Amino acid sequence: MNQYSELELAAVSQDMESWTPQEILAWSIGSFGDKIAMATAFGAEGCALIAMLAEIPNSVYLFNLETGYQFPETLELRTQLMGKYGVFVHLVKSDQSVEAMESRFGGPIYGTDPDKCCNIRKIVPLRQTIEGYEAWISAIRRDQSSVRSTAPIVGWDKKFNLVKVNPLANWSKKDVWDYVVKNDVPYNPLYDLGYASIGCQPCTRAISDGEDERAGRWAGFAKKECGLHVQNS
């Protein structure tokens, strides 16, 4: 049961606007103990948070939604992070294998119905994984997209019915990369090849100069979110 009301969370979130991500993580761990989890797709933001968590005694359940379509570089990065920081990042998979899903629909559906694909491979597994937890941590930033622009640092996640903590909500892309470089945090080598936001391999491309940070996600579709951070879907 959540120990904070929505009004209390809003007040705490406002106070946190001047806190460091490390202070926000420490508060989250102190508040929720072993009832807090963190989902990561191993973007630069998530890697930074893993590095920060490694400096704080914690029992945060770390997991990656392994869709079956991730880049090999992404999965290799998981191995690097676990080795460097002494953490374990669980791979959470859909109840339906890629082969079973594609057989069911007569082939891949990421190019015809990406929302359904994301729901099966990400939304449903996330919902199953965080059942029983009181809070979850995400690495979103407000300046990544219009959907994320109003994200509080901490608030009630109505979609998944638990507290959501966004320690990097008010950080910029520059803030993230300054931290990554200064602290020698491992990151996905695809960033060096022009990728700015890295998801599943079939639905992600490198971007050109001047393009929006998430322009390389689901190229050709209006879709820019998998749905994890969209409250009304």
C-alpha cells in the first residue's frame, strides 16, 4: 500500500526540483526499501542511474524488458554494466516468444501494428513484473518529448498503480552526457554512430543533424512512445 497521498507526492516532488538525482534515489530507497524496482533500456540515462545506484546500499530490483528485438550492442552493454558496478539486471521477457508471436500473426507486426507489438513485448511484461512493488524508477527526461514534458520527479503512476520516480526529469541531455563522461559510465556504442534514442533494432534508426532526439524511433509512424510513460494508453 502506498504510504503517500497524491498531494503529499506532489509536495515532495516540488521540493525535489532542487535535489540531485543521487538524493532522489536515496529518498526513494529509504521510502520503499525492497519494494522498489527500476526498468532500464540501457540508454545513457539508465546507465547513469545504474552508476549512481551502485554508490548507494540498496535492494532495487533492476530489470530490462528483453523484447527479443534488441540490438546486440544493447545486450552487451548489460554485461559491461553488471561487471563494472556489481549489479544484476534481470531480463524480463514476454510470455509469448518472438517466434510464437510472429507465428500467431503471420509474421512480424512491428512494421504494421507497432502499438500491439509494444503492448505484448513491453507493457504486459512490465505490468506483470512490477506487481507487488510500491514504486518504480524510470530514466525519462522532460525535454525528450511532449509526452514527458510534464513528468513530475515523483508522482502516482495511474497506469500501473504505484509511485513512479523520475530522478532525471529536470536534467538535460547535456547533463546526462556530462555525468557519463566525467564518471566513465559505459554507454551504447550506437550513440557514436548517430543513434540518439535506442530501442528495438527493427524500429530504431540513426538520426540526422537537426532532427528531434526521438525521430529515429518508429520512423514512418506518428508513434514516438512505446506506451510505458503514456498515462492514457
